[in-house]
Amino acid sequence: MKKLFLLLASVLTFHLIFAQTKDLPGCVTIRNELTTVNNSFDNIVDRFKSKEDKVSLVKTYFSEFSICDVKGKIKDYGKNVEFRFYFSETDYKGKRDDFRDFYKKILKKLKEEFSISHIYRSVKDESGKSCLFYEKDKDITTSKRNIKLVLSYKDPTDETQAYSVSLIFEYYPKR
């Protein structure tokens, strides 16, 4: 019995340590998904209030919307609403180049979808890249709808940090 327990414990530990992660998503329908999210901003909190996470200090809602097979999480800070989609090395296979290419793929689709209504600015440094889209004829501080795309590189001195891509839609209803 003891040998069986040790065998099962070692097998389970091995599976937990070397658990397979999945490939970064192909994002075949991302353009339609971006349009759906963008068209839903005015009523997004009301739509998902019934799915509130009661544990969070900030009003947090789970949504049925997904981008590249990842469901978004809505955070209502009062003056603004944030709708976030997160892709991390902890969930997906890939190294720096893979996440960079994934970031570029999403950025290309964002440019295609939002170039009519938004202006974008990019910033790059050693820790990653980011791109911010804000409404035309407004500046960043007066735009009601902003979109952030952030690529974070792994910090060689911080083992807890992973490669990641975040897509964040921000809505400021009172601007």
C-alpha cells in the first residue's frame, strides 16, 4: 500500500511540475470579436452584473465575451471600466519571439479594426512594448474609449514574471 501511494504521489507530482500548456491561439475570428467588444461598451457592466465576483474589492465581473479563446474579466473602478484579456507564459507555450509575434498579430487586427475611429501611439523599452489607441479628435485624457495592448518580457532577475500579452479595453463613461 505504501509503495502504491509513493508511486501515485510521484506520478501526480511529475504531471503537476511538467503540465503541458497549450499553443498560443490562432485568433481566427479576432476581428469579429474586437467589433463585438467595442460595440458593447455602453452596457457591458449592466450585461454582466449577475456574474459579479464577490471576493474582489473592486467590482469585478466575469463575461461571456472572448478574444482568441480567452474570456475577458471586467473591472468597474467607478470612474472607468476595464475589460481585460490576458495571455501568459504560465498558460501558453512560447518564448520571447512567440509572444512578440502574437502581440504583432493582435496589433495588426487592432489597427485594421480601429484605425477609422482611433489614433495609436507605441512605446518600446527593454521590458516590453505597449500600444495605446485613443479616439480621434480627442487626446488621451478626454477619450472615452481607449485600448491598450501590452507585451511584457520576462525579467531575468525575477523568476515569477513570465512573458505575457494583455489586451485591455478602457471605457470612461463620465468623460
